[in-house]
Amino acid sequence: MMKINLLPIKTQVGSHKSFSFVASAGELGIPGEQDHFDGDITVKGQVINLGPGFKVEGTIYARAEYPCNRCLEPFFTTLEIPFEDEYQESRNETDDPQAEVAYFQGDELDLTDLIRESLLLAEPLQIVCSENCRGLCSQCGANLNVKACSCKRNDIDPRLAALQHFLEHK
């Protein structure tokens, strides 16, 4: 759990406290991602007393292994994910769940949910080992980054075949 003790900065507006945590994906409760991350996940940042609440900001550092979407080869990448959120102390049961601020109770602020959410939302949609990745041959399945194949790759979308025929006879 990633908890910050707020007592040293709770009474003085504008005061801040730096923090640093190291955890594994399993300790953060990221399901099925324990094998995805290579080593520990490091979180560094600061919490600032804003008066009516606290602002938390920082960066998550991790190294992750992904399979490339083009060539299917595994590769490692370094992640630097910025995060920030605002928290207010919950005084009663009627706190607005739609508010743009998170609530906490007591003198400790637990950042585990914020860190887990930031990691999951930062997952790239198109994961490629490099922008120049040539992928796999659609005919024989060869990794075109490793070797060239002799397959004919003049496949034309059947919807555009008439256009190709027109251009050839022009």
C-alpha cells in the first residue's frame, strides 16, 4: 500500500511533502500484469496542502514488456507516467460521489488506487517495437524485420480492383 502521512503538512496551507514508493505490480493489485512489468514500479512525487484539500502530483517509472502488434516479438519499453489528483477530507456520509475531487479519512492518504488507475489508463493502444517495424508477411508469416521473403505482396483490395484495372489501361 502506498500511504502518505499528512500530519506534518495538515495544519499549514501551502506546505508540501515529497514521497517515493517502490512496489511490484502484484502489490498494486494489477490483475494479470505481474509478468508484464519487469522489476519494480517506482513512484515519486509530492503532496501539497491547498487549504480545503490536498493536491498530489508525481510520476510513475516502470519497465514493461509487450508483444509488438506488427511482428509479435516481445520488447521492453520504459514508462514515465505523470499523474495528479486532488483530495479532500471526508467529514460525513453525504460527500458528492460525482465531485472532481477524491475523498479520504484520517491522517493518511492512500495512493494505491490512483497509481493502479494511472498505470492501466496509460497502456498504449497500438504497441510497436519501433516505428520502422515491418511486421509479418501476410502470406508466409515470416518476420520481415529479420529476413525478406519471396512472397508476392501485390494484394489489392477487391473493392479497388476496378481502379487498378483503369490505371493499367490508361
